[in-house]
Amino acid sequence: MIIKFWGVRGSIPTPGRDTVEFGGNTTCIEVITSSKERIIFDAGTGIRVLGLELMKTEFAQGKGRAHIFFTHSHWDHIQGFPFFAPAYIGRKDMQGNRINDCCNEFNLYGAADVGDRLEATLRGQMDNYYFPVDLNYLSSKINFKTLKDNRITIGDTTISALKLVHPNGVLGYRIEDGKSSVALATDCEHPSDGTIDQNLLRLSENVDVLIYDGQYTPEEYAPHKFDLPGPGKQGFGHSTAEEGIRAAKAAGAKRLVITHHKPLHNDEFLRRMEENARKLFDAVEFAREGMQIDL
Ligand SMILES: [Zn+2]
Ligand SMILES: [Zn+2]
């Protein structure tokens, strides 16, 4: 299994000189399984860059296939989709029907309460008030699917989904291909009572890699605990690297990757956060755009 990070920023893209190392694109993480299935998680602005890479492969001829799983439909997880070049590649006949074997094919998945809205949400952001091209114009074959029993098998890979804590809901995922496993838990907040989310523990039990939302420092999250002023970030749906470390240790995850970096955190600040996290757990690193993990 190969994991590629195409977008690791939270909330809004942050281009600029101060974010070159960690990157400014919003969430998009690709998993290539041992049987070479392409599974993409979220369509933040990172998917635009992934799309350009895919256009160097069979996707340029309309012969590509990939699965896109959405954690949820907040802006920073869908906004790159209209700029995903392979979605435009395909051939239609005179009647406008897509010609088989000449169209890239994408299966788009969301949770029952996200998936039912997924098509409307993606269509809505391409409404002509916001974007010049309608979703129907895309020539690839796009199949909207709802994750009903929260488990799906693609080739030799199993993808399980469970709800995590986030305003209006979010799905965490566990991906297993028989050889290795990874859990994705972006946009999740830790429980306020000091416990660890049971669903997070189930998804990340003994995984090779846990990818976790560490948007805030503990001081930003709960300034009152440090005698600092400010409203704090409790209830915003995000967590800290320190909480990710607690979960990783409790679940027996071998490696922890922190993602969904706060737009206000520049490279220098994120490096400092990473150093602090390493004092608590050797196997933690902060995701950098373009990073690849081979399992
Ligand atoms: Zn987000
Ligand atoms: Zn969100």
C-alpha cells in the first residue's frame, strides 16, 4: 500500500512563502492498494495536483478508474473537485451518451447522511453562480454511492467507515489490503470528558499508520487551561497532536501522521509543533504536501 498526501492544510488553502514546506492545499490523500486500486480521500484543493499527475497516465485517454471517499462535505474537502482534470475526460456519442471504455470512471462515496447529499453538494458548488461549468458537462462517468452498512470491498481492500466527532458529522475510515492498514481521522474532535472516542479506537486498532487531525496546539484549543485569554476552539471539530498521540498509543497504531494544519501555522510553527509532539511519541510526524509512505 502506498499513501500519498496531496493536500494537508485545514479550512482554507494557504499558498505563500511561509507554507512551502508543509504545503497550502486542503485535504486530499491518495491510497494505492497492493492490487493497484486508486482510492482517494476527499477532494480539497490537493486533488487538483493529483489530477495533473493522473493525466500523465491512462486517465489522459479516458481509461482510468478511481474511487473517491468523502469524509464530509465541508468546503475544504470538496472545493478541488471542479478542478480535477481527469473528471473532464471521456467521449460522448451524438446523443450525448458516454461511450464505454472511453470515459474515466469515478465512484464517489459518502456516509448515508453525507452521501445522500453528496451529489447535490458537488452539483451546488458548480452552480453557475459559483462556477462556469455544470457538473453534467464532465465527460467522465461519475457514480454517486452511499455507504450504507459502512463497509465496502474493492478488490482485495476493505474500507470501513465510522462516525467521528465533528459539526454536522464526519466519517473516519480504515483501509486494509491484507498486507497493511491505515486509518484516516481528519476533522475530528476528541471527547470533552477526557476519554478517547471508541469509534476512533476501533478504526485505528493496530494500524500501520493513523492519520489524525491535529489542527490546534493544546493552548489554542483550551487557553483557559494555560491561564491564557481567548475563546478557545472547543466544539469547532478539530483536535491536537497530543490527543492524536493518546489515541495512537491506546489503539496500538505503529505510526502517527498529523494533518489538517491550521492556516495560521507557518512552516516554522509546524516544525516546532512536530518537535514538541516527538517528545511524547517517537513515531509521530506532521504531514507535508507531496509526502509518500510505502507500506
Ligand atoms: Zn476540514
Ligand atoms: Zn470539517
